[in-house]
Amino acid sequence: MNKKNTLIFTATTLIVAGYFLYKKYHKKSIKTYDKNFRLYINNSWDIENNNNNSNLELVNKEKNIYLIIYSEKKDDDISLEEYNNHTILSINNNIIKQNKTKLGQNNAIINIFPDDSINYFLYTIETNKYFHKCIIASFNTSSINIDYTNSILSTLREIQ
């Protein structure tokens, strides 16, 4: 009888641990408020109320990271670089670093801004019909990992 109880306890522990790992690392598909875009996030992210006329606002309370996405129909006469530069000029801020990259199937420019109290990136992403401004901010300067944010934003897709 003692071996049976040990086996039941071990099996229950493994099932519960597996469930919590699944909840933590499982990616869920979410749509933007206007239902035009899809993004995959893990369960540590929560959707926030739309307070800034944005397409999507997310918060990861575990890592103290905030993500806001604004999307705008693309004008064929403007390139990703021009759109990004226009955005930077409207912010009127100095950039520490700027990287042009590929996120999934989308071209993007990552802008890193200096600040003592908040760490933030501005991603300018180009999809087929839209430009997206993705602002990622954290009050904990060590909590933003560029590979982590790239992995999330590389899943951004237009819904046809």
C-alpha cells in the first residue's frame, strides 16, 4: 500500500508541475482590438484596456514590461526607413542605437532610447499593408531582453 501511495503522489506532482509549466510557457494567439492583426504571447502577458487609441496594449507583470502597438495603413510612397525617421523626429529624442532587422516575415527597425528611470525600445515594423509602432517599456532596466521581445513581435501578422 505504501508503494501505491508514493506512486499516486509522484504522478500527481508530475501532472501539477506539467500543468504549471504548460500555463507559463504555452503561447496563446491574441488579436488586436480592431481584429486586424494577430500576435502570439505566453500566459505571463495580460491584455490591458485600450486607453491610448492603440491597436493593442499588453502588460507582463512578472517582468514589469509594457507593450503598446499602434498600426497605420501604409502609404506606398514611403519606405520603412522614412516612416521610422518621421516617428523618431516626432518623439524628439536621442537614440542610443538603431538596428535594421527581420522579425519573422516582416522588416523592422529597432530604436533603443536612453533614460535613467525607464528602459524603452521603439520597434517600427512593416507588414504587407501597415506600419506598426511597437513601444516596449520597463521601469526595471534589466528586465527587457531584446531576443525575448523579438520573439514576440516576430509573430505579428495581418489577418486577411
